[in-house]
Amino acid sequence: MSSIQGKVVVITGASSGIGEATARLLASQGAHVVIGARRLERLEAVASVIRSEGGSVVSHRLDVTELEQVQEIIQLAMSQFGRLDVVVNNAGVMPLSPLAALKIDEWNRMIDVNIRGVLHGIAAGLPIMTEQGFGHVVNIASTAAYTAGPTTAVYSATKYAVRAITGALRQEVGQQHIRVTLVSPGVTESELAENISDEATKQYVVNEYRRQIIPASAIAGAIAYAIAQPDDVDVNELVIGPTAHI
Ligand code: NDP
């Protein structure tokens, strides 16, 4: 049997967008959510909304590029609730630009957050899940994990990497009753495009590419669906986007 009620779910990048929507939805369905991100004020605001709706939540400042901090939030979940059911590796950044712009700091930041951050979530959660004999890793990739185009080279590369890591992990840990799911959103309402520093790219993304957009709650619903399946059912991969997207 499986459902969401009573599950302990750690969510990275829960101060806005998809992570916030996921925390709120799972908490409303009876999960204990442990939420992390760097902007503590925003995180606390999410936590107080969840509490006001009667949900169970613990918030903790988190930078996923630091393994120790990811281990710390997982340990916090264990000390508060005594088990770890799900880690949602959601934190991500998307400062798109053409390669020729040589925004090397931004390339490195995407690699650090989008790839290393996911690996850190796995490194922190997997030993506990293996010991428990159950668990679920949900990694958030993107439709950019399936195709790359102008300005998306590095972002897509990081999301292809998340897809590769997720597929390999699933084959490694299934026998230990650990489920592994890849969730790939298409264009979704969030703050993701706000950190694009290349002006022409930002204009295109905001005015053209993101004209058809789905709410973050749509992705939260997909994550909840995967978590709610029976323990012996692994939702391998979900791709969700706007119906009318170009
Ligand atoms: P948001 O920008 O709204 O949310 C990103 C979250 O990641 C924020 O909570 C941010 O919090 C957190 N974050 C960023 N860097 C770090 C870090 N170093 N450590 C911890 N947390 C961090 O965007 P989305 O909700 O859209 O993004 C969530 C995921 O969905 C990302 O992986 C993104 O790539 C993916 N995605 C989104 C799509 C979309 O159209 N929105 C499409 C495809 C995929 P803080 O700044 O407080 O640390």
C-alpha cells in the first residue's frame, strides 16, 4: 500500500514555484513536508501558509550545492519524524544564454545547482533509504532534458544529466524497494526566468516562449500522483506541459 498520508517528504527549492506548490499540495494530503531553500524569509512564508492550512511542515535554510547542508536537512527530517519516505530534488536555476556570450559563471552555477544539487540529494538520502528498506527519489528535470536549442545548451545539458542519473539510479536501487521517478515540466508558472541575465534571451523567453504556461500546481499534482502509487509501482517518468505550447 502507499498513499501520501503520513509520509515524510524533503523538498529542495521550496521557497517558490514548483517546490512551493508541491509542499502545499503534499501537506494538504497529510504528508510531513521538510522544505529547504536559500531565501529563508520566503521559505518561512510558505511554511506559515502550510501551517495555517493545518499542514505539518519544517523549514530549514538550504543551499543544495553544499553536501553538508543537504545532509543536515535530511537529518532534520529523521530527527523530527523518524523516517524518510521521499526526497524531491527540485531546486534548479535557468540563466539561459547563447554559448558565445561566454557566461561561464552561469554555466558553472547551473552545473552546481542542477546536477550537483541532485547528486547531493541522492548522496544524503540514499544511505537512509537503503537502511530503511524503502524510499522514493523524485528528480525534477525538464522538457529541456529531451531536446536542446539556441540558448539552452548548458541548461539542457544539466537536465539531460538529471535524466541519465535518474534512469541509472532506478536500475540500481529497485531491488532494495526504493522508487525513482523523473518529473519533466514544460513551461510552468514560477520565478525561473527571472534570473536570465542575457537581455535578448530574457525578452524571448518571457514574451514568446512562456506565453502558454501551466500553473505550478499541475506539476505538484504529477509529483503527488507518483508518490501516491502503491509501493510496488514505480512511476518512471512524467512529462507535463501546456496543451497549446508551440
Ligand atoms: P523557481 O525559480 O520558482 O524555483 C526554484 C527554486 O530553487 C527556488 O525555491 C530557489 O530558492 C531554489 N534554489 C535555487 N538555487 C538553489 C540552491 N543553490 N539551493 C537551494 N535551493 C535553490 O522555479 P521553478 O519552480 O520553475 O523550478 C523548480 C524546478 O523545476 C527547477 O529544477 C527547474 O529547472 C524545473 N523546471 C521548471 C520549468 C518551468 O517552466 N518553470 C520547466 C522545466 C523544469 P532560493 O532562491 O530561495 O534558494
